[in-house]
Amino acid sequence: MTQFETQNGERFADFDLPEGCMMCGGAVSIRATPAGAHGYCPHCHVLSRPQMRVKPNGVELSFETTALA
């Protein structure tokens, strides 16, 4: 995980989640900010907005499931 701070003081962290894409199983790039997390799969181009919780032994990401009929 790489942590950054912008010139105006906003903090964010970037990390990759191997095999984390729900659509294709590819690696997902995650950007975590105080406002939440955003994910992107460069293989199938899916954008996601996972819920993120920091736990004592790591980070837990959960993805909402939506279905259209």
C-alpha cells in the first residue's frame, strides 16, 4: 500500500487486490480516501465502489451486488 498527501492536505492510499475483480477475476486497483474507496479493473474496465473497513489484521472490502432483470 502506498500512501500520499496532496498539496491541499487530502490523504489517500493506493493498493492492488490480486484476483479481486468480481467480473473477470483480474487484479483490482483500489484508491482509499477518507470519503471511501474506489476500485478499477484494468482488464475488463469495471469500476466499483467497495465498502472498506480497517481491521487489526488488515483491510476488509465488501462489494454490493446489483442485479437487473
